[in-house]
Amino acid sequence: MKIMNASYKAFFVLIITAAILTAGCIQPETVETTDTPDGVSLPSEGTELQSFQQTRSIMDTEITVKVFASNESEGLRVIKEAFEEVEKVDSLMSPSKVESQLNLLNTEGMLEEADPAFLYVLERSLYYSELSGGGFDITVKPVLDLWAEKFGPTGPRTPPTPEELNLTLEFVNYSKVRIEGRQVSLSPGMGIALGGIAKGYAVDKALESLQANEIENAFVNAGGDGKYIGNKLDAVGEKVPWVAGLQNPEKGEEFITRINARDVAVATSGNYERYFNESARVSHISDPRTGYPSEELMSCTVIAPNAIDADALATTAFVLGEEGGLELIESLDSVECLFITKDRRLVYSSGFQKYELV
């Protein structure tokens, strides 16, 4: 573990962003080729590659796909197929789509023919619930709903009472999610929220699609959950690593650190990301064990081989806090983390520095 006193960075907010992204948002169905001139070749591959990039609003976030492909037709095709994989995940796991399997399960309490992808995400979620002793628990939805009701547009803007929380916590228990074959059932009053894991899974599926299309250099980023394969090309055609920068938003080009993101996923969870109500500034990340918002850390960034794991572990470690979260991360192979604590200290896992670019 490495700890850096960062109190002088009093207003740092962690923003995961690929350093190669342009400042403006790329609109859907457009092609971005400004990073790499047409006809630039990867030195060791001998094939002329061009960069293509699109951003679309899916899963309540901005999702960007960037690839290096041999021509525009191929680039557009593989990006389209990658987004189709994201759309499939959204159709299964969206809380707002009436016919999604997530919504049907929450409404009916039973799902007879669960899609294999939906089952996989549920099973992976339960794995992290066991691993964290309930620090990660997709059955936290009743608690999230209670806080949203209190701090929503028509709410009283006051926290739930201890009695209300205790009553709601009776419906939060991952061990009561029953999976038998393709049938999934919940106990009455329970509900599932997949916001801490579904985006990561969607990123993985999009990358799998790109690799199936023989794309070797690409990234997919979903609202701060990103996975990167191969390399990018700089303006003169040299191979350089994909970079995930932990950026100081007050000083545009200043970074806390920069991560060599080749063939890894990077995800972050933090209190700055989203709130039930902006004026109240109540974090949307609640501890499933207590019902109260998790406030020990300012943010948690996780590096892992796959985006589904990085996504889930960033949420899990954030909830567990500095001591518990670091202990969990250190127990896992090929996983590293960086915390920013409430008092602005930077806390690194033991192997994080091997990813840092000097």
C-alpha cells in the first residue's frame, strides 16, 4: 500500500477519461479521424490503419467506441456491431425499459426464462456479494428507492429515519436471490439494481465483438468504465499506449496520474458522479449493509482484466472504505486500485504503480 498526502489538492475530483479523446462529444453516426492521419500504418504490422470513433447515449450514459481499422467501411461496420452488443445488454438490464428482464423480475418477482447474459451478470453479482460480505449487493434497490423518494423532486429533502431504513433493509439480502436453471425469483418486496455492474459487462461485450472482427487496437468507454486493447497510433504513426488519465478538472491538462491502459479495464466510483438531488448532494452510492450513503472515500479507481470486474470492484471497494476496500483488492490477482479519501489523501494498492506512466 502506498499513501500520498494530497491535502493541497483540496478540490480534486477524479475523472476517468482516455487521454486521446477529443474535447467535444462525437455525435452518433459520425466518424472521427483527427487523431491519426489517413493511411498511417502500424510499424510492426504493415497494414494501413485509420482511426474511427463514435459516441452514443445508451444505458443512461455516454458510450464511446474507438477502433483502428483498414478502411471506413470496416471501421463503421465493427463499431456498429459493437454498439449492437451494448444495446442487447441494455434491452435486458435497463431499469426503465418495460420489457427488460430486469424490470420484469422486479415487477413480477419471478423470471421463468432468463437470458444467459442476464443470468451471468446476476451470478457474477452474487459472487461479489459473497466476496465482500454484502458490501456489494444488487438487492439494494429498495434502499436506493427510499433515498430517491426522500431527495427526489417532490421529496421532503430530509434523510430517512432509522426506523424507515431498518424496515427497508429487511428487503436487502442477496442470499434470497434464487436461481434454478433459467428461473430467477425474489422474495416479496425485494428488487434488484444492476447499476454497479451492467455497464462493465456491456463494455466487455462490445470489446468481444471488436476482437471477433479481428480488431486488435481499440477502446470502449461507458461513462468512465473503459477497456482498452492493443495500442493507439500517434500523429506520426508510432505505437503508443492507450492512456487513462486521472485528471484535475480545474486545470485541464494536469493529471494526478496517467495509466498505461493496454489490455486492461479501468473503472471508477465516486460521490461526485451522481446524486439523487444536486442541491442536496446526497450520494447515490449506498452501503447495502447500513442503508446510509457511503462517504468515507471521495472516489475509487480499479484496474482489472475485465470491465465487469473493474466496475463491480470499484463500487465494492468504495462501499467498504479505505481499510476494507484495500484489503479486498490486495487479496485479488491482477487487480489494483487508487483511492482518494475524504481528506484528499491518495491511497494506492501495492501493484498500482506498475501501470503508471512517468
